[in-house]
Amino acid sequence: MEEEEKKKIRTMDVILIVIAVFLLVFIVLMLWMYYKTGGIPDTLCNCVFAVCGGECGVMGWIKTTKDKQQDRLYELEDRAAEKKEDNEDDT
């Protein structure tokens, strides 16, 4: 059990954390601005959430694509191993 794999911090995890912290700070600042002035820049809010949502969507698409490719690789390896076992059983 000493050789358990340590969980690595991956790039996408870091990006998600940065986006979450950024959005939290942004929301707090917008609430403060609304409290002080009675309004917030609507266009800025829309753009910030659109960019962050787009980035998260692209990262989800990348993750899904990587998983599909990895599953396909495993499937091909399994087929090759089964074929090899069948050939060894025939001899």
C-alpha cells in the first residue's frame, strides 16, 4: 500500500479553481458596487459569465474527447489481447 498513486493536480483542476475564485471575487465586487452605486455594468457581467461558461464548456468537451479516445484505446488493446490468447489456445 506504500506505492499508492498520489493524486496529481492537473491543469484543468487548477483552471477550474482559478475560475471559481475569480467568479466569487467578481460577484462580491459586483454586490459591493450595487450597494454603493445602485447599479452594475450589465454588459461586463454578461461578458464575464459568457467567457467563464465558454471556458468551462470547452474544458468539458476536451475531457469528454480524451475519455472517448482512452476508452477506444483500451478497447483496441483488449481485442488484441483476446486475439493473442485465441492464437495461443489454438496451438
